[in-house]
Amino acid sequence: MKFQQLTNSQQIDDVLKYSKVLLFKHSTTCPISANAYSELEEFSRSEEANDVNIAVVYVIEDRPVSNEIAERFQIKHESPQALFIQSGKVVWHASHWNITEDALKKACKSAD
């Protein structure tokens, strides 16, 4: 599955129009982030991901976007980091080794 890459404020606004959004902050130079990205890819192929809009922020390349997300939702920036947003509010977030396919599935189920 191809993920939407967020590179500016307008794209953040646009993606948040969806009822269920998974934002993933990814560092292309970090092995922990690479592992979390693999878990995200596995999750994206699951049934639970069918009604979730998945967006990725590359934190090195687009740091202002990552910072804006942290400010908007009042959640300290980490990388890797996953935020599950429903109706514009963060209902779950995790970072580093806590980002697993299973954790992402559980976050989706608990939001239903």
C-alpha cells in the first residue's frame, strides 16, 4: 500500500478531514524507525486498515510538518511515532518499539 506523504500544513488539514487517520513519523536514518515502518506496512495490508487513511511524515526532510503535528496535538515529538486520530482527536499514540502491527490493529479496534 502506498502511503500519503505529508509535506506541508495544507496536507495535514486535508488528511484530517477523514474520520480515521494514522499518522506515522518516520526517520529514514534510524533502524528502529525502519522496523516500525515494516510493522506499519504489515498493518496496512490487514482488514483493520481498510477504513484508515495512512499518512507519513519524513521527519528529517519535513521537520516543520512534524513539529506542527506535535504542536497541534500537544504530543511530544518522537521518531518513529504513530498517532491514531479519529474525528480530529488523537485517541492513541505510540513510539519506537511500541509501534507494532498488533498495537496498530488494537488501536483501530478500540476506536470503533
